[in-house]
Amino acid sequence: MNFSFAADRTLGKLVKWLRILGFDTIFEPDVSIKRFYEHLEPERILLTRIEKIRNRLTDGRLVFIEADNFHAQFKQVVRQLAITPKDIHVFSRCLQCNFPIIEVNKQTIYGLVPDYIWETHNNFSMCRQCERIFWRGSHAERTMEVIDQLFDEDRV
């Protein structure tokens, strides 16, 4: 299934991880909450911790996040929406601007990343919006371990 989310300003860490997993997730912490909700696209699932919003949307497009802890928040979203590992596309979205990232030829980014990174990596991706460049560093393995834990059925 193709999930897209809109998360209010109280859920920044959850937003980061939803984007890591490849979910289209709007997050605009600098926009007023009223304006954010007024411009919410109808196909998006709203993630919020704001109590007064809880009863405004009753059409199933809302997940009221109850926990403070990111792991518990994520598990709630996974459980409530029945998200499976088949639904995720790890490292396919820009963490900053939410746009899909695309693979780029190594030669096209010469001089745009540190020399050591350019010399030791062969695969790079770039955000088409903000032009940020990505490569699989040591964080990728740790991230995959966290994802495995998040989807571990004994823990969800």
C-alpha cells in the first residue's frame, strides 16, 4: 500500500524515520497549526499529538499518537495502519525536503562531496529538490538494525 502522511510539529523524530522508510511525509514546523490543517491534502493520513485535533477528523485519516517515545509512536503507526516491511522503500526520500531521491552517476558529483567519500564510494543519490547528495555510510547499517527492531513482531 502507498501511505502518505502529514505530521504536526510535535512529531519531528517520527517524521525523520517515516522519510527514512520512504514514506511521503509532510512536516512544516514553522507553519501555524491552523494553516497546516486547513491545507491538508485529503489523501494524507494526519499524525498528531494535539488533543483538540483528535475529534476534528473522524474519517479514518487520523492517527492520534499517544506515546512520547519515538519507538512506541512508530509501533503505533505500524499497528494501526497495518504497515509491513513490504510497504517501505528505505533511503528513497530526502530527509530534509521529502522529495524522492534519484541515483546519480558518480562522475556528476565530483567535487561536490569530500574527496575521501568520492574515492571510497561508488553509489550516490541526489535530491531533485534541494540537490543534497546521499551515500551509504556507516549510519546505513545502524539504521537498518533500528528498522529491523521496529518491525520485529515480538516488539511491535
